[in-house]
Amino acid sequence: MNTNTKTRLLFALLLIALLPGCTSYIPPGRRADLQQLAPSAPAPQTAPQTSPDTNANAPASTEQMLAAQPANSFPTGIVMVRLQAPDYTNYNLDQNGGKFGDGRFCIVLTRELGEDAQYERMSKLPKVADVIGLNRILLPQRFDSLEQIRNAAARLSAGMVFLFTVDTKYKDTNSSKTLTAISLGMSSTKKITVLTTVSALLMDTKTGYIYSAYETTEKEEISSSAWSTRDNADKARQKTETRAFARLVDDFVESWPRLLKRYSAPAK
């Protein structure tokens, strides 16, 4: 074997050895814009009617939002819905599925944030009849407005809809730069911050009235050397998202007595 052949062979073996370390993890996609999706109330009958084709996706005006009124009675069912941007995905969904729909947003049906335990906590609150999720049987393939979600909730006889969305970013801890891809197993000194914000709206199924809004943020700093595989990297995402969602439910539970006091009909 001549020198050139030996050199090429050694170079090839080196590349093979390095390939596992060059694996990349792609962070999850974007949140749904709940502010833009927030529904409008029906326009007053005296107002001029606008063609539904041109106005269906228009943001609600201040007058329309103020015109919406609570119509729910207690006890009530609450439908839980996780919305994300239409192009949203994450490693777990890529591997196992669980995303549904397109259009202005998509719905994540897979429960990866400890939802079962949190839904049970919510269901034990006074005057909560049930806390349930949606499935694709009740949903259209394309989502153009939140009214479609409210219609699905109405079919389940739930008076409230709890909409939530998750925004998780990976940042270089030293530079604060947002990372769009993370090389796994390459550096034992690089620190990465996982930052998760969960936002939510509690909405009246019938009118679109917004009872309350919630938002919590969690973060965790991890050495990139701990992420030798995509599975490990994604567990860090699920860990911070689960904590953030649990804190969001904490805020909901804490606010529920005030909501009941304000919106429950007085006893006759």
C-alpha cells in the first residue's frame, strides 16, 4: 500500500469517526399568534355587512371585541386546544406524528407537556364539569379562524375553550444568539439555554368573549455535551415545556375563584 493510499484511507476513517458527532438537532417551530387570531364578536345588526370573503380573516376591531359578552353558565366543560403556527413541527412530532391541520394555524394533538396530570387538576376545580381535548374527527382539515375550534367545542357541550401555544427557543448562553440548528456531541464547554414561553386564552365557546389571558416562561441552561443524540436534546425541550405548562395551569387554578365570583350568576 503506497503512501497516498494510506493517507486516503486514514482520511476516510477519520470522517467515519466524526460523522456521529456531526448530527444536528433542529429546534421546534413557531408559536401561534393568539393576538391576531383572537376572535371578533358578531357585528351589530345596524352596521353595514361586509362580504365574508374579504372580512373573514380581518383582525377584530375594538368595538367588536368590546361587544362580545360572556354567555357561559356554570358548571361548565372546558375544551383544551394547543395551537401552533401552520408550519410547526418538532423532533417528537416528526418521529411519532400528532400534528393536525393547516391554514392559519395547526393543532398539536399529541400530549407531550404532562397534559393528563394538569387536565385532572383543572377538572377538580369547583363548577368545572369536565376538562377534555379535541380529536381530528371533530375538526376540519384547514383552519381559517378560531370559530372552527369553538364550533367543535360546542359539539362537546363545553362552554369554555382554553387555547394555548408554546414558543421554545435555543440560545447560545454566552452570545444570546438564537440557534437554528445544534451540532450534537461537538463541544464539552458550550452552554445552551432552552427558553420556553407558554401563552393562553380562556374563551367563551358561544361568543368568543375572552375571560382571561395567561403567560409563563421557563428556562434551563445545559452543556451541549449532554446532548449526544436528538432524543436527549428533545428531552430538554419537553422538560422546560412541561414545567412552563404546569406553571400556566398554576396561574389558571389561582385565578379560577375570581372568575367564578365575577361571572357566576347570583343564586336565586
